[in-house]
Amino acid sequence: MKKSIKSLFFFTLMVLISSKLFAAEKEKLKLENEVISKVFSFNTDEPGTIEVSLIKKTNQKKLTSETPAPYFEFIINHTLITSQDPIWFFKEHTTRDMGNAGTEHQLIFEGKVEPVKGLQVILYQQIFPKSSLMREKLVLKTENKTFQLNKRDGKLHFKFPGYSIQNSKDFTIELTEIRMATWEKKPTTFGEDNKENHMYYPDIRRFKIDEIHSQVKGRVSIVSNGVISWLTAYEHASQDNLNGLFDDQKKGDGNMINDAMQGTKGVFNFPVSEDDFKFLGINTESKNENINISVNILRGGYLDGEKINKNHPYSTVWTATGFYDGNDIEEGKTMMHHYLFSQICEKPASRIPEYYYNTWGMQRQDPDKPLRGILTYERIFEEIEYAAELGVDIFVLDDGWENAMGEWYPHKERFPKGLAPIKKHLDKHDMKMGLWYSPMGIDSTTQRYKEHPEWVIKDSEGNPILAQWNHPAFDFVSGFFDVFVEDCKKMIDEGCLFMKWDAINTFYSSLPNLEHGSDKYSEAERRARYEYLLPIYVVRAMEILTDYEPDLVIEVDLTEARRVMVGLAPLSQGKLFWMNNGASWYNDYTTYRTKSMRTIANEFAGIAPLELFTYANYPQNEAGAMKYNVHNSILAGHGFWGNLQLMTPEERKWINKQVQNSKDILHEIVKTRPQVIGKVGDSPEIYTIVNTESATGQVIAFSENPVQRDHFVEINTDIFLGVLNHPYSIEKFQLKLPLNFQEKESSVAAYILRSNKSYLGTKSIVSSTVPISEIDPSSNKLVYFLTEPGEQKIRWATELGIPDVKCSGEMTYKISENKDDYLITIQTTQNNSEIILEKK
């Protein structure tokens, strides 16, 4: 009898404790904007669960399930820990105004029950005006204890964030996976040889959820339940497949490889598979009335037993989540486009459109001259003058400015006065100085190499690998990280405002006792941790340096297979140099190389902002393709290289005019998602990048063969001013461009201008039968220039009165009055005419 009473006592006590834990009134914290409300529910006085729900503000409809999967889950001290365990205590909420109009919230929860007593979960939440997309990151931290992350059933187990949206019985769930790192996905669609194009491609895959394994690599996943579509993205970087990795002629027996295709030479006696690139995955599963979606760590995300203590917090990568009505994939692409341009990055420098010149094409132009030795003060000063004539904003010194690979200061013999004379010469033309880096490369003759053998990456036989250009490589996930960052800061102090980071490959480092694992772990474990951490460390270095100098822009080179930085993460701090020669070669001045370059703009248009991709074209007219090639740089890439000595002053002046036309409008359209007709090599192939509301933009078009086609552009005709470079007319509130390609491999560029709202009265050139080369409006005047005779129709506000009409050559004109304006028809009869309309 006593035993039963005692058992009942303990049972009643447990019920009371449980009731107190679960019945306590939860507090709510809302993070919201005009579109969405994200609600965190939690306890403040005692341990409880963390519950997260999303509400659509427009109709107050709850988007997440009433029975959601955990918002986070991981293994701590061999125990599964989730947000739904009643062990968390809310501690603190702080906010920060972000540099991109967003608001960052930091929510701190602390564990109050073993095994997480003293462990803090810090949730970073970023929300943005008028957008459902949220960026978030989870950090595990402790002040005075030690915890360890563990595997579960022999596998990594870490899920964050996790959401459950409502399932639909009447709709088969659709999933769209967007990859962006598939090497040489398909042959060129131009030329006769159908060569592989040496670049990473996007790869969009669509599935019914019951037809596939629920986990995709992505970078982006869009899941639709027929009512809404749910976008999930994570910010990491890696290649998607094995294409381009192995030289089949040098492949060893079995799984032994010689990774010589991208410049890594050594003996590697471990297998390599596509699963090696799956560091994270986006998991989707249909379960009862829920669609559970989470970002899961798969490889290298932590070591079994990895410590979390005061000096070693643990962080996930940033992720992004958003939703939109319906299941139109184009809406998802628009969301992704906006996220990558405006929300992933707080620093505006890398989003400001600028043109650059890089010396590497010039260095490769003459095989009889030294590749790096050609970089002397005299030759650089000469090229700066030519580059200034082109109108570029940035002058980049490529490989050869440094003293040696890994010694990132000016070459002692070629530049005895350092870079100061070059910087001074650039300042005269208001150009920025850019420098090339190979962050991991190290010359074996340098003192740094000799002093730090612990950083030298080895192959499976313990010999230093030969990375690109036959140099060894340092391990970046080590103390070398700080050394390299300090090297870069010194050059920033010398005036460097642009950096090109090249040859960031994997290199398979399994070095022990660095930042990716001690010698108690196997080589495979250390190597996986290194490969996961490498892009994170590179982006961290970019962040430190752009914090140090906010005007600094860093581009990361992706021109070879196994370049590990292809992904979303680098776009949080800089840009991507997507391709070098593609299917072509150095000193190819024809349109062939240019088409290869344009594959980037064609394949990625609408998915990622073209302003975040750089590439360089040859502007020389050696093969008669100058106009075609320059139009390609106007479209995207914004880069030039090659020996500018090969150009005439008139050619450089023409390019300057095109660059200036582009610069005048780029700031208005830099966020605009391009509309593309045709593939590279089609007739025609049209890129429309127009801000409809502001009546500003550019239409760049190419054609492989002669063809005629009228192209229409929706535009705000109320504030339309005119079009440069191409005949046009305004018809029924649309802009009509009569494209007429008369030759093979031809191109056009039309620049659309808006009127200045501050001017008195409306002035608009509504049509021209010939290209207008320049339009100069002012409050009481309109001036424009023609290189050939033709007819223009001009609307002139009646409030300005009938204007005086003058022309530098012969002309005729007539004026008719409408309700709100005068229609003035002008016919010129001579070349190179200046026409002036002025208020009397």
C-alpha cells in the first residue's frame, strides 16, 4: 500500500510539472513587414518550446501548419535536440538597421535543462520591406561550458531552418530545383564544331514530389502546393557534378585520380564522386497534411565530437526563405533575382555598374614578349592612357604585379617605387586601381613557404601538390587566413579598390591540426570538413576586407572546373568572374569568343542579376568584330582586355561613346530582370533590359544571319525622351524598334532615355527614321545630333510655345498643334546635323 501511494505521488508531481511546462502562457514576438508576419512563441520565465509560424499579412492567413516539424534540430552530446523540446528559455532580442533597407533581428534562447543547459541558440533573422523573403542563420554559443556536436546513426544530423506548409489533397506537389554549377552542361549552339563551352551552367529541374527522392542539392528549391510556392535557398558554394575534373588520359587505376584538368597535380588515392559536392541539401517530404521543408547538412558541416565553447561558436550558413502566390516559376526567378541583387548583400559597391580593363589579354597578346615582365611602368602608363580613352572606371593589373606567388606586394625589380606611380597616373583619369590575386598559391622559393610547412597542402603520398601554374598551395582554413587578409589590407592602403581572386580550387587538403580537424580524425573527415569550410572562409575574408574598405569590390574567378566558389555565398560580398575564354582561346578577336562569353548572359538571364557577373571582351577591330564585341560588353560583363595599341584613336573614341551611353542609363536598370528572345547564335537574339516605369533601358540584339524583325517594348510614353543609336517610333504606347540585320554576325545597341521631370513642359522625340547619336534636353531647349539625313517627329508642350527650329545643315520642318502639344516633323538632308529646338 505504501509503495502505491509513493508511485501515485511521483506520478502526480510529474503531471503537475508537465502541466506547468506546457500550459504556461507563451509570449509572442512578431517580426513583420507589409507582406509577412513571422511569429516566435516561447517562454520567458521557465523552460519551454520554441514555435515559429508565418502569417500572410494581406489576408491574415496562416501559411505554416498547426503541427509543424521542428524549426531546428541537431545532435548535442549524443542527444537529439530540437526547437520542440521544452528546454528553451528566451533571453534577448536586439535589432540592427541594415545597409540594404532590411532589418536584422537577433533572438537569443538559452537551454535550461541538460544536456543543453548553458547552450545558447542565436537566431539571426533578416526581413526586407515589401518582400516575403527572409534571410536567417543559426549560431550555437556558450559562455562557460563545453558541448560537442555528434553524428546520428553514423551520419551528420543538423536541420535549419525547417518549415511545414499545408499540403493539398487536390494538387500533386511540384518541386523546381535551380542549380548554377553544372560544368560544360551542353555544347555550343553556334559554330560548326559544337565544342563544349568551358563554363558553369544553370540547371533547372522540375519534379513531382512523389517521383523523386525528397532531397535535392539545389542552391534553390521552389515547392508548390497549388496555392503558394515556397522558395528555399542556401548560401554556400560547390560544383554540381564531375564534369571537367579528371584528365582521362592521366586517370589512375580504379578510383585513383590525377586532377590535372584544373591544374592540381599529385597522387590522390581516394575516390571522388558527385556526392562529394553535396555539402547541404534541401529536403522536402509530404507527410500527412504537411509539406516539411528543411535545409540539411550532409557532408563536412561538422566533425563528430566537434567542440562548442566560449572561443568556438558554431554557425550554419545563411539561408533564404520566401513565398509567392500560385506556381509560376517566373515569379520564383523574379524573387531570386531581387534577393541576389538587393537582399543578400549590404554593401552597394559591388552593385554599382562600372566598366573595367584588365591587362591579362595584353600580356597574352604577344608570345615573344615575357608574360609578366611586360608589366613595366612605361607600358602600364601607356595602356592607362588608352583605357582612359575607352571610358573605363577600373584598371586591373593581372598576374605579374606581385613580387612572387604568395608575396602580395609590388615586384621589387619591375616596380622599384611600388604602385604609387601607377596609382597617381590612374588618379589623373579618375580610374580605380585593381589587382589580381591567387589567394592560395605560394612560390616554393619564398620565405613564407619555408617558414610554414604546416600550411603546405600535400597529396596522398605526403608530397606538396602542384596547384595551378605548378606552384604549391597553402591551406586557407588555417592561420594562413589571417596572413592573407593582412596582405590584402596593405594593398588597400596603397589604393587598391578592386581585387580579382583567382584559382580558388579545392586541392583536397587533409592537413591535421588546422581549423578543419585534429590528427585524431581520419584524412577523409578532415578533407570533408576543409571542403565545406573553404568557401565559408573565403567569403569571410571578403567580408572582413569590404568592411575595412566599403568601396572595395572583389570578383571571384570561376573559369575552371573545381573552382569551389561557384554558388550564392560569394554574392553576399562581391561578384563572380564567370568565364575566361569558354569555347574559344586567347587572342581570338572574332565573334566566336564573344558568343562564348554571351552564353553567360543568355543562360543566367532572369535567374541571377547580370550585373553580378563580369567577363572581358577584346575591343580591337583586328577581325572586324569590334562593334559586335563591344555590344557584348555593354550587355553584360562590362570588361575589356587585350593590347589597346592595336586600336586607332577613332575606334577608342567610338567605344567611349557606347560606354558612356550605357553608363547614363545603367543606374536606372541595374535591378531590372532581362527579357531574352533566342539562344546564342539565333537570328535574332534579343536582350531587353528596360525599366518600363522610368522609360529607361537598353536593347542589345545580335543575329547570326541577315534578318528583319520589329521588336516592341512596353514603356511609359509620358516620360519618354528618345532612343540613341537606332531608328524607332512610338506606336500605341509601345516603343517599336525595326531591327534590320543586313549582314552575318551583326549586332545593334539601342539606348532608351527618359525626360527629366524637373524640366518645364514635355519634350519627346517620338520617332526617327535614322539613328540619333546624342540627345541633350534642358528646360527650354532640345538638341540632338544625326550622322545621316532622316526624319524625326517631336512632341513639344504647348505651354512652351511654338519653338525656334534650327539646323546646322539643310532641313525642312512643319508644325501642327494637338490638344496638349505641338507635333513637329523635321526632315534633314545632310550628314552630321545638329538640330536645335528652343523656346522663343
